[in-house]
Amino acid sequence: MAVQLAILGAGRIGQVHARAIAANDTADLVAVHDPVATAADAIQSEYGCESRTVEACAEADDIDAVLICTPTDLHAEQIEFFAKAGKAIFCEKPVDLSVNRVRACLDVVEAEGATLMIGFQRRFDKDFMALKSVIAEGRIGDVEMVTITSRDPGPPPIDYIRRSGGIFRDMTIHDFDMARWLLDEKIESVFAQGSVLVDPAIGEAGDFDSVNVLLKTGSGRQCVISNSRRAAYGYDQRIEVLGSRGMASAANAHEARIETATSDGYVRPPLKNFFMERYEAAYADEIGAFVHVVETGTAPPVSGNDGLMALVLAEAANVSVAERRAVAIHEVME
């Protein structure tokens, strides 16, 4: 029998997940909820599900699990609500903008014995998974340095910037999770720098649009993360891992895998333009992994603690920029 799912939040990411569920033979989208009726109606009419209240989704016998795609300030409360209702939960990052609030939420999840998976779709990208396999197989020796480049083609609206929690919690948080996943060792310190180089309005909103972060583990392994809200050439997503015996890298995804050579030089198609294009397959595989978790009762591949630790690194980065120093992780965890 297919896993029966409900989506809370019918915005852009809710629509992405609805498509992924529809394409999955072992999952059915039973219900959708959104306070904006037209948004819920769009998913309801396209996928044949019902529009229900949050309470109805929690009480329903025909719903096994929920996907929380609502605004961030609702995540922790809704996780706790559905944990107590006995539903498995998938929640988009972050659980909350406060480390302490996330901890309290995870305590409820643990007390209820609930299943919680956090949405870090980059772990399910086939190129990044292949990179992880190369590391795990020891083909490049011991990991020594990781370089992550993540640049958006352009900044989001200023209204979004104001409520995003800042670039480290909103954008770099994906890279923090990738760094933890690839380094596979506890990160002990964070040093970050931030600038406003793209749009002065972003600075006026209290945020940065250009940042670099240096992470360091207890054994001395390092990860450098480079983020920008502007890349005129497209959505820039690259990772390089240097090991004791060699190097492995994952290159950008282009609109087509061709290269044209003429007397004028070499030409390649442009990069995929934004995250929904670049990670379309990863989102589908992520939801497939969650459905498998619900089916089998196995542990989620991305846990609530993974979500917490990525947020801890973001908080440490904020402190580092403000105080112009490296910040030990234990300072943020205390």
C-alpha cells in the first residue's frame, strides 16, 4: 500500500514536493493545506487531493506522514503538533531560527518517538552522492580540505531577506550541512566574513550578500565556503575535496552536456538558472528517501540533529562576523 502524505504549505517548495510525490509509485498525496485558498486549490486541482485544515490532517487515519513547507516561524510548532499526533514528519530547513527553540522541538520529537527528516536536498544530488562515495571508498585518501562554492544568480526580494534570518541561516546553511556530511568529523570552530557588494538594500535590511566561511575540525581538516547572492553566469554549485592521495570534484550542472569547439574557441551551454532546476531530481530522490523511511521504519538519512548542527554553525558564523574572530562551536552550544 502506498504511503499516504499531506503537504502543509502550497508555495514554491510545496509544489516541488507535490510533483515528486505524484511521480513516486509508492506514495499518494492525500491532502494539502495552505491558508491562501488559491494556492491550496492549485495543488488540489492538479493532483486530485483534498484541501484540509492542519487539525484534520493530524486527526486523519488516511494520512501517514506530513511534509512541512510552511514559513519558518511555523516549523517547530507544527513538528511538535504532528509528533504528538503520531505522524512521520518531513520538514524543510530550518526547524527554527533559534538554536534553543530547535533543541526544545527535538526534545518533543524524541519524547514522542516520532520520525523527523529535515530537508537538505543537496545530499540527494547524484553528483554530490558520487563525491561522497569516492571519499567513503578511500579513493582519494584521508580528507584534508573541502571547498564549497554556492552562488545564486541574483538576490531574492528584500522582503524575503528581512524575514530569512540572514544569509548564514538561509543560504549558507545548505553548505554547512554539506560540509558536515563530507568532512565526517565534528567541526570545532567557525571563522566568517561578510560584505554587501551586490545590493545596498540588503545591507540596510541587516544582512550580507557576499560571505566566506572557514570551518575547522578537531584534527585540523578545513572547509572553505564561498557564497554570493549574485552570479551573472547562472546558479553556481561546485564542490572540491582534497585528500591525502588525490582530489575529487563535482562540477556545475549545465542546461546540456555538450561543448562546441570552433576557431573562436570552446563554448558550453549556460548553467541551470536556479535551485529548482538544478536540484529537481535531488528533490524527487529526497522525497523517495522519506517515503522509504515511512515504509520501513528506518532512521531518516537527514535527522533533526543534522538540522540543529547546521543551524549551530550558522549561529557561530553570525557571532564570528560580529566579533571578528573565530568562534568555537561549544560557545554556541552552551
